[in-house]
Amino acid sequence: MSPKKEEAFGNLGPWSEPSWYNSLASPYYNDSHKKLRNALRTYIDTNVKPHMLEWEEAGEAPASERLKWAQSGFCFADIPEPYRPSNVPGPADIPVGEMDLFHFLIMTDETSRIEGGVGVALGGASVIGAPPIVHHGTEEQKRMWLPGLFTWDTSFCLGITEPSGGVCNVFCFIIFSTLLYFFHHVFSFFFSFFSFFSFFSFFFSFFFFHSLLNCTTKPY
């Protein structure tokens, strides 16, 4: 049997928190992970949740809150330390080089408590636009663009197209839908046209054979 936890955290309702928070001990989470979980939970409960419905309705988060989130250390946690401003710590003061996959899983769990698009409003599209620079950019590109993420001087977006997605897929879908619409109406017209003549032929045949059956032969 899996060992039981001796400590509890968060909501004790069934399935309301990740299992290692309350019920099951895990060899993959240590004090560093707990520190990150606690700090991020406190930040979101204090700075985001009280206002998130208002921001969701407004369609954006205030610029001051976006800047605060960018400099909290939680946002852009995957940006290596050489490209982070000196005043921006790692998440919960954990050095970025010590972050592992389970730290990022915790951040996903905790930020999922943010309403709707507010999380995207706080971080912008840079959360998907920055990784290509981190992993595939040149050193010059990294030093030019990545530090500006933490001041909002840089704001990335990501535009892609491919055979199974992106603009190409949408374009193909539009063409395909248009062709379906065209052929549907063409065939509907022809079927309606022939159906009319079939209907006409039926009644013509009915009355013709009815007349034949009721005619009498007169002797000469």
C-alpha cells in the first residue's frame, strides 16, 4: 500500500487537489516543491483570485498586475538565469537551474485555479512565443529579447502553419466547406428538377393507363 500523508494542504474535499498534497506520499516531491506550491498558492489567492472575475469581464488584466506577475518569478520560469534581470528571482526564490519537471507540474496545477483567460492576460502570448527563442534562438537573439519579457518591453506571439493545423488547415477547411455548399445546392437543384418530372410522369402514366382500362371497344 502507498504510504499515507501525515500533513494536509488546501481543500480536503475528494479530488479537489493533487493527490500528493493530502492523501498519498510521493518520492518525487520534496521541500523545494512544497515551497513552490505554498508560495504560488499564496500569490494567486492574494493577488489574482480576488480580482480575476473582474478582469475576465473586462477582457484584460491591468498593466500594473501584468508587470507584477512578470517580475514575481513565477511567470517565464523556464527562462534561464543568464537572461533574467537580477531583480527577478526564480520561482519562490528557487534557482532556475534547480527546477525540475515536477516544479513545472506544480505551477500548472496552481495556475489552473485562475479563471478563464486571465492567466493568458497576465502572461501574454509570450508563454508560447518565448520557448522557440530559448531552445532554438541564437545567443544574440536570446540576449536581445528574453530580458524584456520581465518588463513587458518584449511581448512575443507565435504564428505557425502546417498541413494539419494553423492557417493552412483553416484555409483548406474553408475551401472544402465552400465546395460542399456548392455541390449540395447543385445536386439539390438537379434532384428537385428530376423529381418534378418524375412526379409529372407518374400522374401522366396513371391517368393514361386509367383511361385505357376504362375504354370500351365498339363493334363496327
